Amino acid sequence: MRYFRLINLFCAATCAAWLAPQRSSAESAPLVLTPSVLGADAPARQPVAAPTAPPDDSSLLPATDLQATDGKSMERPIYDCACGCGIFEVGTGTMLPQGKGGMVYLEYDYQNQNINWSGVRPAPGSANDDKEIRTNFVTLGVQYFFNRSWGIQAELPYDNRSFKTTGGASGNDIVTLQWGALGDLRLQAIYAGFFEDQSLGVSFGVKAPTGNFKHNNQYGDADRDSELGTGCTDLLAGGFFRHQFTQSLTGFAQVLVDAPLNQVQGYRPGLEADGAVGVYFTGLKFGRVSITPIGQVLASERGHDSGINAAHPIASGYQRLLLSPGLEIDIHPVMLYADIEAPVWQHFSGDQLTAGILFKFIAAYRF
């Protein structure tokens, strides 16, 4: 009965987080639940009416977005890049809470978004002014549990991005912007005191707007959705559940929701929900070395961005499903983890850039 009630509780939280983006509107996103790092397909939602064009007032947008250097209008469609980096925040079930104590870790994630995608299939590259976006995400994180019930987690990313798009002096040149900057700081509290084995937990916190969202060239070729920071404050909430099937085989599930709370300078990213279900096997030991294979299915949904600086015509919002095999090597107190994340189904609104495969690597030290 204990696990039956747990499964019901977790499924209810997962469904609430998964369905909430379906009810979100372009201007307001509902509040849902999300998880911690311890430890993308539904039919496209079509708008009822075509979006109303913003008033032709250059005071509403930065000069680089509306005016060329010669003062002539150079409005062009804004295309979305579907960064989707929230998917890196779920999975890695072996890093879920394991008693009192702490862990400091360095995480490296990589994706090369060079495939134009529309609906459920690849689309011609000529349909998207954006051509490629390569990003290296490096995140320093710390997690500490004061006791078996309460813990905290903080993560500060530094990202490096190469963005190839159409623009430049003529508006039709292929230009590449390269820059690096801090991303948005994530602070979370974790409660795992429902049961002695910490098999069920919830997390809640904020994502602070510490990231740079104003990098650009003189022609304004970097759109807001291409920046390393969003400029917005987000609410983070989620949960996880773990169940040991046998002495060596453990299953886990996570859900994570990132809900932006405000619009900054005409841009508000869509609400994003990410989830993971997987198993890991802990029976491989060679002296002090433990090897843990992991298999997981990842799912992601993101609502449409909103605001006058959001992608227009609508080219934001997606659903994705990915398969992710991984491997952990543990030589206590050091842990190394790596996985790859391959999309097997995805649906994108409009034309967006996506990656054919994503990579994650974590080095951690427990204390």
C-alpha cells in the first residue's frame, strides 16, 4: 500500500506539471511543480486568431531591432532556436539524495543546433534565417543535506555560444556571433523527509536573472531567445520518486517545471516542463570502483514565448521525447557520470533549430 500511494501521488504531480503548459496563454503562464538535479509530442496548439501586430513605435524595441545604421527600417522575422537546455536538469537518477551530507559538482553539457525543424519533421534550412547555434554549458553546483529531510542546492552556469544567422550590414549576410557569459543562477530547497529512505521528495526555488541577455552586434542580429540569460525571474518546482525493485535494480522518475514570473524588455520565455523515467543497475563492483549503467526516457514541453521581442511570426514552443543511455563510475568520494540524449520524436511550432544529439558529463565530490 505504501508504494501504491506513492505512485499515485507522484503520477498526480507529474500529470499536473505536464498538462499545465497546455493551459498556458501567450501572456501568462500557470504555476506548477519541479525537481532538482540531484541526483520533447502532442499536436501543435494553433492560435484561435492571428496575433495582432505590435504598434509601429520604435520606442518599444531597441534601435538595433528596428533600424539599420542608415536610419531605414529593416524589420525581419525573429526565429526561435529552441535552446531547450532545461532537459539537462532531469535524469541522472543516481544523483538523487542519499542521506545527510553534501556534494560539489561540475557539469558540462553540449548541443549543436544545426537542424531546422518544423512540425514533426526536418525542414529546409532556407526556411530559417538562423543557421546554427553551438553552446557549451559549464555549471558549478553544490548540494547539501542538513539532515535526511532538508537540503539546498545552488547552480551557477557559465556558457559559451556560437550563433550563425542571417543579418549583417545588408540584412542578408551570414554572420557568426561568439560570446561567453554567466547564465542564470538557480537556487532550490529540497524536502526528502516523507520516508526514511528518501525515496520521495519535492523541490522548490527560483532562477535569478544573473545571465547576460543584452549581448549583440551593431546590427542587432542576436534575438532575445538566442541570449544566454533571459532577464526574467523564474519559479522552480518539482519532485522525484525512487523505488528499489531488487538489490541491484532501482527505478526513478523526476519532473521539473520552470515558470517565468515576469516579462522583461518585451520578452518572456514560455513555461517549460521536463521529465525523466529510468532505471539504473548497481551490481557491478571492482574493488573500490562501482560502475552503474543507466537507461532513461526524457520528455520535454515548452510553451510559446511572449512579448514584442519574442519570435514573430510564432516560432517557439515544442514537445520532445528523447532516449538517454548513461554510465556512472564511482570511486568514493569521487563520482563521474556521462550520458547522451538522442531525440526520437519532436514537434516544433514554426521553424526552429534543434540538435541531433545532446551530451552531458558530471564530475562530483561527495563530503
